[in-house]
Amino acid sequence: MEKLAMRYEGKAKKVYDTDDKNFLWIEYKDDATAFNGIKKGTIVDKGIVNNKMSAMIFSYLERNGIDTHFVELLNDREQIVHRLQMIPLEIVVRNIVAGSLAKRVGKEEGYPLASPVFELYYKDDELGDPMVNETHALALGWATMEQINTMKEIALKVNELMLKIVNKAGIDLVDYKLEFGLKDGKVMLGDEISPDTCRFWDKDTQEKLDKDRFRRDLGKVEEAYAEVYSRLKEAIENA
């Protein structure tokens, strides 16, 4: 497959067309942003970790019945994915209170939730990706009820599968975001699953092993990314 012109450049990835219109060529970057692009920086080798981890986790999910956009890992920073018509919604799955939820519900970070919480956000950088509900999505034509229900069903299954491997790795899966798209009308999991999109905490120490180290100037960001990838790789290989 041949890489053609760059289609667009996002905050974490460059996306290229290929000589097959059904596939895209993704290049992961080391650029880091937070707070809707207000804070910017670089996390050395982040692109390598996120590319390999996303490929590894998507492959694990595929083996367990989840349809994803992942096709092939090309090298340390690049992969081939199915071209999807992206649904302009993010689903955030929360297992433990952290981040904005702590402020909204008045609980301390680390408070365990009795069951997973699912939240919808409208993907729009200029608006700051606002939290919305199903009636917004339906009324504004962002998704059908069937698509929303399918995304929730997939998200619940992803959560179950992810909890299995992170528990083996001695990690708490605090929360994470998922993005979805359509391929021939079918809802498929897209984007990435990495320390950029998930909150990972060490089970014993509660040390943060994700992008919060960059957001909150905690230091040792590169080490945290490498650590969580190494642990999850071993857990998946032994699953």
C-alpha cells in the first residue's frame, strides 16, 4: 500500500490518504496538548508508545469480538486503518471518579463507582468538546438512537475486556474516551487507546501513568508511558 498526500494533521496524529480509498495511513506524533490546546509540549517517544499500544489493544479487542478500524502495524510510528465516517461524539467511560467528574459530583479523585458511568461529548475543539446527552445527538443529527445504543454496547464490552488486562498488569483503569465511525453503515471503534486517552493509575501506589503527568506537571511523563505499555504488553501476551 502506498502513502499519498497528508489528509490532515491533528493534535496527536498525521493522517494520510493511500492508493486504496478504503484505508488511511496514520503517523503518531510526539506533540502533546492539554486543556483544549492551551498547553502544548512534547513527550519524547509518545508517538511510538501510543502507536504500538493502540495496535496491541485493538488487536486484543478484535480477537475478542470487537470491530475496530485497525488493520496493520507498519513500524514504530505508523499503522494502516480502515477509513471511517467518524461520528462526532466521544463516549467517556468512567470506573473511578477523577478529573472533571470529581468537580461535578463533589467526590474526591479515587472514589470507586458502583457501576461504569457513560458520558457523551460533542467533538468540537472550538466549543471545548462539551458534554451532551442523547436528545442533543438525535435532535442535531449527530447519530441515530441505534448508533448510540451500539456505541454504548461496544463501550461496555471494551470496558470488560480492558479491565481484565489492566487488573493483571496491576493498573486501575480510571476512565477513558472512545471514538467511533461508520464503515458501510456499520459502527466500528476508531481513534486510539493509549495513555493520551485513558487514565491509568498504579493499583498499589495510585501513581498516575498517563497524560495527567503532563497536564499537571508531575514529571517523568515518558517513563510513565513506557511503564504502562510494558505492563499491558506482558498482560496481553499472557492473557
